[in-house]
Amino acid sequence: MTAREVRTQLRNRLNIILKPLGFRYDAKAFQYIKKIPGGHWGVSSALGVYSPLFKLGFAFFIRLDEVEEVYKPYSRIMPEYQKFSPTIMVSYDYFKEETYFEYHIRNEGDLTVAVTDFQDIFHFKILPTLERYSDLKNLFE
């Protein structure tokens, strides 16, 4: 598989999982975004190209605008990128309970296994975490 094929297939498969949940792909931010009251959730993927091997990882974030408005004057983030800055960012490793976890993709079968695993972990672990910590009150529990 080429890097373009992996990226295209990955995006197509993630669309099937994430779009029904209200996420849309933001090409400028290279991530899936779902608007929530007072902020948004994000799902990003990173693909390392070591042809013929590809290493795939994910990260998840919650942005709470109320928190970011307090932090913005002190951040070193350029103004045009501040709307993408996360309040909380969590690596996929945390949910997999493995340090530096990444999927190794060599063919379509590997990609299918990775996306199927992602789907299960997203629905049963990540989505409940995003829902729980999406307001200021629960953020500090």
C-alpha cells in the first residue's frame, strides 16, 4: 500500500465511524471535530511513513472555550491557531493501557484490524470520557 492509499482508506473508514456521531473532518486542522456546547471534541490521527510499513496512532481532545478564554492571553499559540488549541489532550495509549502504542500497517488487513479495534475502543472508552469531561464542573472531578 502507498501512503496515499492508507490515508484515503483510513479517512473513508473513520468517516463511517465518526460522521454518524456528529464529527466532521476539518482539513485545515487535520482532524475530526464535533461541536459541543461551549467548545468541541477532536479526534486526530498520525501516520508515520516507513514504507512499506506505516505506523498509525490517534489522539483525542476536548476544548472548552471558557477555559481557553482565560488561558489565551498567556499562551504562545499564534492567534490564527488558538481556536484549535485543546483544553485536554489524551493519547490513544491511555485507552489502550500501553505505553507508546501504535498500529503497524503493512496491508489492508492490518488497516482493517486497526480500524475495528479503534471503533471498539472509541465507543466503549473514549466517547464516554469525552462526554464526561465536556463541562467545567466535571473537568475537575
